[in-house]
Amino acid sequence: MERANRFAAMSYGLYISAEGAHAQSRRVETLANNLANADTVGFKRDLAVLQARYSEETQRGLDYPGSQTVNDLGGGVSVTKTQTDFSAGAFKRTNVPSDMAIPGDGFFMVRRPDGDYLTRAGNFMFNSAGRLVTQDNYAVLSDSGAPIDIDPDAGDWRLTGDGSIVQDGSQQNLALVKPRSMGDLSKVGQNLFKSLAPAPPLPAEQRQVQGGFLEQSDVKPTSEMMELIEASRAFEANISMIKNLDQMMGTLTSRLLKFS
């Protein structure tokens, strides 16, 4: 009976360590991606949210919390979701006229072939046809929902402080929007976000765009590296525990077979 209890305890420890290793692995992946984008314009870091989980039997509805059985010990931790940190990044002066940054919580709108998206990355450029586009050649939209075009042969253009492109007496307002909740935004890659609900335009008094500036990534490399080291060590500790428990279970199994 004592050996059976030891075996059960080791199995439980193996299960807990495996869950911990999996959670820390997900955390390492998230932190590594943040570090890889430390120099990406307008990038928003992700946070791996860890949460204590119930035992497998309770998760499946075969037991219940507070049952005072072995299943009431808990099931370790898991990554419940990856959450985006929308903290503003520092502004960097570039003196490039088509570089733009939005103070506050607004977003630019750009159009991909599969729909319209939001971004904080204002490293735009005018292509040879005079269209304002992103680095991936997606059109930057005006508040009318149309791409912003200038005439390459009509002379200089300028960006106003409230986010308008002015050339030769004509004016096109950049589409500047603010989601009702940041929880409405879903990352889709290429520094773009998809809004799950329509994002209303910024009120006129909140429309601000700084030309010749870019918003930098909100990743703080030193802090991120320290978290990455911590997560890596936690992962290694769980893997080491798995190896030790596996060896102990093998030894105990051999003894049980020999005793039988």
C-alpha cells in the first residue's frame, strides 16, 4: 500500500511538472518574440497570462473543487491567454516627412486585400504613383475610407498637426480611430490589428499627428531579457523534475516487479 501511494504521488508530481514545463515554454516563446521585435516600429508586446488550473479530473467534470480527495490538490499552472500590452512607445525623431506618430490612443487605418486593419506603425511612404502606403505596400486610408493619393507632379505636400495631407490647396484627412475597448483588438501579424467591433473616429479635438516622428516598440529589452532568463530557468527546473521523477518511478516499478 505504501509503495502504491508513493507511485501515485510520483505520477501526480510528473503531471504537475509537465504542465509547468508546457506553461513556461509558452512564456519563453512569447518573450522571445517580444525581444525579436524590440526595434520594430509601433510594436506592442505580448504577455503570457499564467493561471492556476484544476486537476485533470476536475477539469473533465469527474470531481469537484473542495472534494478533499487527491484531485483537490490542483493541476499546476497553464497559460490561459496571450494579452497585448498597448502601452505607448517612445517617439523618435526621424525628420522623414512621411513618418508619422499618434500621441494618445489613436490608430491609423490601412487596407489589405482581405479588409481594413489598424496600426500604430506610422513608417509610411509615397509610392511611385503617389499613394501613401505602409512598408508592406498596404494603402493608408483617409477618413472617407479611400486611399490617400497625391499628385507626384503637383509639388510639395505637408502634414498638418491634426492629421491632414495638404497639397496644392486640396486636403485629405487621415483616418484616425480609437477602439471603444482595447479588448476589441486582435493581432493579425505585420504590426496590424483587426477590430472585432467598429472603431469610431477620434473626436476632432483629439486628432493629433506628429510628422517626422515614429513610435518605437514598447518592449524594454532589459526587463524582457530578465523575464526570459527566469522563464527559461523555470522550464529547465520542471524538465529536471520530470527526469528525476521518471527515474524514481522506474526504480520503484522494478522493485515492485521484483517483490511480486
